[in-house]
Amino acid sequence: MKGTVRVKICGITNLEDALLAASLGAHALGFIFYQKSPRAIRPEAAREIIRALPPLVLSVGVFVDEEAQVVREISERVGLDWVQLHGRESPEYCRSLGRRVLKGFRIKNEASLAFLSEYQNAVQAFLLDTYRPGTPGGTGETFDWEIARQARKYGPVILAGGLTPDNVAAALQTAKPQGVDVASGVEVSPGKKDPGKLKAFFQAIKTMEGGG
């Protein structure tokens, strides 16, 4: 596979996992501020981790149907590089944040892509996750990766949903996304990463890219 796949490790809750992910080559780390998530983190804790990150590792704050002013305030206080939205946020809402936005969409079938066109001028990238009723994201389940490939016509695609060290290479071959996002697939438990799985995940991508 040509080019470098951007890798985001999501659901970071502690400095140890953050530094390990960064040392393995993570381009971005995700911090979930949706407090109903089992991987939620408080802004103050996220700020301390972000301050300790190596240079050029991006921080991404994950929000679900939060008030725009709250998102802006947390972004400033914590020092976020990107905002990731997983709710029913409108294109106008996304533009109003004045930040780089990664908009999450839950994919059920090809019809799920219809909404992406509305956001083409409102966000900088699309994150595609698996649809599950009542769950805004982080399902740990895969969807048809061919649909993700079709989504690239709308803009940069970050593939999420059930990725693991065992299937990420196949996902990359099929979907050909600009990046991948993983949380549960490299965890011991929600919010605690498994060092072995993290290393295997990056190795699978490296092998796919022809580097090992």
C-alpha cells in the first residue's frame, strides 16, 4: 500500500498508554469527553497527558451533542488540535467551532453515506464507525469496508469500527482510507490499552505499507 496511513488511538485515559502509542508511531490520540462513555476522561486529566506528549502528536477531543461553547472552552483549556463529533451536530454547528473537525458517521449501509455531502464544506474529515441502535460510536464492530471506500469521494476518510491487529490490513486493502482509528481492538479493558495488541496493530500496518 502506497503512502503512510494516519493512525489514531482513541479512548486514552492515562499517560502510560499515551506515551506508548506515540512511541509506536501514533499520529493522533483521542480523548473522550462524553461522560457516558466507559473511556471518558476529565478535561484536567487530558490536559496533563497532552502536555507530556512528544512533538507533532495530535490531540483529538471526542464530543457527543455537546453545547458548542462547552466544546470551544474545553478545546482551549486542554489544548486540542482537532475536535471529533459523534452526535447529531449540524454542518452549521461544525463550522461554528472554528476548529478542525472530524465528523463521525455510523454506517449501516450505502444509504448512510447520503449525509456526508452536506458536511463537505463544514468538516475536514469523516470518521466512519459501525451503526448500532442507541450507541453514538465505539461499538467494536466492523461494517462493510467497501462502503468506506465509496465514501472517499466526499473527502478524507478515517476508518473505525472493530479494527484489530488481525483485520486492519484487510480493512486498509478494501477501504483505502486516509487513516484508521482504534480503541477496543487494542485494549485490556475500556480505557486501558494492551501493549502487545498496540504493537501488533502498528506492525500490521507497517507490514501492509511494505516496511516490515
